[in-house]
Amino acid sequence: MGFLNGYPGVRTPNIDRLASRGAPFTNAHCAAPVCNPSRTALFTGKAPSSSGIYDNEQYWRPALPGLLTMPEYFRKNGYYVAGAGKVLHHVAGFNPPNQWDEFQLQVFDDPWYRRTEWYPWVKKEPMPAAYPYNGIPNFQGEFDWGVLPKNEAEYGDMRAVDWAGRFLKKEHAKPFFAAVGLWHPHIPMFAPQRYFDMYPKDKVNLPVTPEDDLDDVPPQGQTFAAARRDEFETIVKDGKWRDLVQAYLACITFADAMVGQILDFLDSSAYAKNTIVVFWSDNGWHLGEKRHVHKSTLWQRSTHVPLVIAGGPVRQNGRARVQPVSLLDLYPTLVDLCGLPANRENDGVSLRPQLESHLAPHAPVVTTYWPGNHSARDERWRYTRYHDGSEELFDETADQNEFHNLAGSAKYADVKARLARAMPAKSAEPAPERPAYDFDYASYSYRLKTKK
């Protein structure tokens, strides 16, 4: 993102203009560095250590019966709630339709790959001859990238954009809560050619990756980094690392163009002056840092997310908020800004003070990946403690790439102790994983299987 001073030369003019007219949070972090637990935390207001939802294979609805999600809470308080695209986790069973007054499901760009048991609404198509589009022989699965043989308007995410345009043209008798989910830049990373052309391959920058980068990382951190390393090694061996980064940049700018269309729809609607806009992403992404090309770590590349809030009580538009904040804070923030009674079940806090003043403090925030593995972040430091007691401490001001683990130095004992106090004292047991249930898509019901 341009407003985050990230990759030099990245083109995100629409997200940047949203940041200039709102509060850009430059130190925002997910509650968990994976799609389902991150989105579950945001929409239920419960941290993974409270809910037991730690990874993508855990249905949250049967694990948290009776809990009101954010759309349900707004609906209960008189709002019309609607959405489209990837809002909660994209697999069937993770976005119960009874939360919404209306919802348009995710349209995928790769229906030949999508598993019918995961996506029963998708008509599976024959594998195209060009697959995989990244040109790596036998590189199967979702990790693909390239240009699809269709017009920009035909890409799946454009269906969510079109939905937003239609929704904002309607006359609404009630106040509304609308969620528009864009898949990009999630893998597979497909985008029209013009976005690839914006980043000539010979000018693409690769991450800095010292050979000894993992030497001072505890075994648990190394285990997280090693997940799916075979994919990274194949990409490098086949000379496709630069292509991968180019595709990610292309998809970022494609997503930005779609954000621009949605903002234009809003600006030309009857709701332009009384709508709060929140832009967020569920987790970060490694592009080879620490020899990793996925998420699912407790380092900055996985936990750091873009976040902008515009409208409502926001003051000092465009002024960066450098305080650490969590996506867990969005539920109580929107409830507060819309004048609804607070939901006492929420684990986060309202960001109203930070919206009103860029100097308002915020306590350290925590990202969790599986029980007992927590990373606490403040304005300067990241302290990570794994379930076995091993530690990492990085000075994010002097060492933004997290090359130097300072946890073993006695001079930083007070820093570690202070950040440790932000971590949960206990972690909920992991909720059952999907194979433990019989899930029926037609009735959207779950039945826990009887153990033999």
C-alpha cells in the first residue's frame, strides 16, 4: 500500500485517497494470521484464545452458539445487513446465511480447481490447457498466478463490485451495514494484463533474505516458517520468484482499482455524507521473507494489515495513527460510532479515541496462532512467546525486517515483561475441526459426529 510506505512504486491511488480522507492506521494487526480465525475474530468480536478458533478447519458457528456476529448485532438494532464476496471464510459452512438480509456468494476465477464439497454453489469446469498459468510444470493446487483469457469485467471480484453499485443505487428505508469482500490478492493471483504491465519484471524488487535469517529463531517459529516451504523452493528453483512478486503487485493494484469503483459508487450515491467506510484485510503475506511464501507466522509480514476508517468522528484526516490496533477493535468501534449499545461480549475496544486524535494511546495488541503462541506489538517492539516458552523480541524501529532476535538480552527484560502482560493467561481448547461434523449445506446445519 502506498499509504503504508511499503513496496517502492506500488500503485494504490484509490486506497491512498481513502486514507487521505480518513484515519490511516499504520500499525494494525490481525487477531490470527490465517483467514478463518482472523475473520471470525473480527465478526464475532472474540479473540482466538477466547473462542478456540485458531485455523481454517474449524467451524465457528457450532463452537460459538448464540453469539451475535457484527451483522447480526446491527440487524438486531434495526439495520438492514447485506454483503457480497469473501467476507467471512470462503468455504461452505463459515458464512451462515441467516446472518444477512441478503448475500451474494463469492464468484471464483478458477472454477476448474474449486472443490465441490467446499464450494457447492460453484459449477466445476474442466481444467484449462494453460493451467497452471504460472508456467511451473506440475505445480498444482491454489498457488497459481497469471492472466486469464477474459475481460477485466468478467473477473470474479467484479461481481462483488457490481453488487455494491446496485446496492448503493437503491433507496433504503433502514440504515444499512454493507460488507463487500474482494478476493484479491489472495492466491491464486489472477489479474488482467494491464496490471502486470505496470510492474515490468526486470524492475521488480525481491525481498531481502539473508542466509542466516532463521538461525536465531526458536524451533516453533522455524516450524511455522517451514510450512509449505517446498512451494517456495520450487518457485525459486524454476526462476519464478520475481514473477510471483510481480503477480502480487498486479493483484494489489487490481484490487485498488475495484476499491476505487466502490468508492465512486458511494460518492455518487445518496449515502455519501453519512456512511462510515472501513477498509481492512484479514492478514499479511510473506513473499519469501524468512524463506516463506504464505501467512501463518507470528512475524510482521503475517500479522500486519492495512486499515483505514473514514467518516463519522474522524478528525485530522490523512494523519497516520501509529498506535498498535487490532482488527478485534472493529466490532466495538462500529457499534460505538453508530450509537448502538455496547456488546459486552467483545474482546476488543472502540477506536473512537484514535479516530478523534492521532495522539490517543492504545494498549499493545496480540496476534495468536494456535494455543499458547502469542505475539504482542506496541509502537516499537514485537515480543513473541511460543507455547514452549521460547521467545523472540524485535525492535521494529531499528530492524523492520526482524533480522535480529533480541529476546536473549537481559537489558530488554522489562520490555518483554510489559508486553507479556498483554498476552492471554489461558488459551481456549481448539474447537473441533470440520471432519468432526456432518454439515448439510441445504439447511446450513451442523451435527457433531458420534465418536466410535
